Amino acid sequence: MKVQNYKELIVWQKSIELVFEIYKITRQFPTEEKYGLCSQMQRASVGIPSSIAEGACRNHTAEFKQFLGISYASSAELETQIIIAKKLYSQIDYSKAESLNLEVQKMLNSLMAKLK
């Protein structure tokens, strides 16, 4: 499967939306989290659309599928970090980020299954 333009992939678009939501959330963290959980969550979220884009630009379906797997792993990492953040900073609303992340995971699973 060769993707003409990765930006047309709904999963890529949703993951970009997730990045912005994570940045919105992490801006509410205390200053001392700047290089801790805040940075980890931002990097994991950015890794999701980045891996989708990189994989889509590869020449082989197997490579694309591999990068989708990497993207899924980043979303699982982010999911774990959200769970931690919710326990530390319970006053912040994480519901949109959780919903977007779950939606992205389902889309990634579906796309990987189609590439078998």
C-alpha cells in the first residue's frame, strides 16, 4: 500500500489533534515538570504522527506497517503517561486526550490489519 499523501490519512490528522491536546494539558503542569513528565508526554505524542508520516513515505508496505507499530507503541507510552499524570494532577481534564488516543489506537490497529 503506497500512500499518496500521509496528511490525508485520518489517523495522522487525529494524531496531530492529539499532539495539540497534550500540549494544552502539559501547559497546566507545574514548572518542575518541564523536563519530566511534561517532556515525556510531548515527545510520545509527537512520535505518533511522526512515525505515521515516516512510514507512509517508505517504499514498502512492510516498512509502513513497522512504522505504524512504532506509532502504536508511542500511543501506549502516552496512555501510560496520562494515567500517571491523572494521579499526580487530578484537577486537569484528560478526557479529550484519552478519547483521541484510544481512537488513534483503534485506527492504527485497523490500518495494520488491512496491510497484512
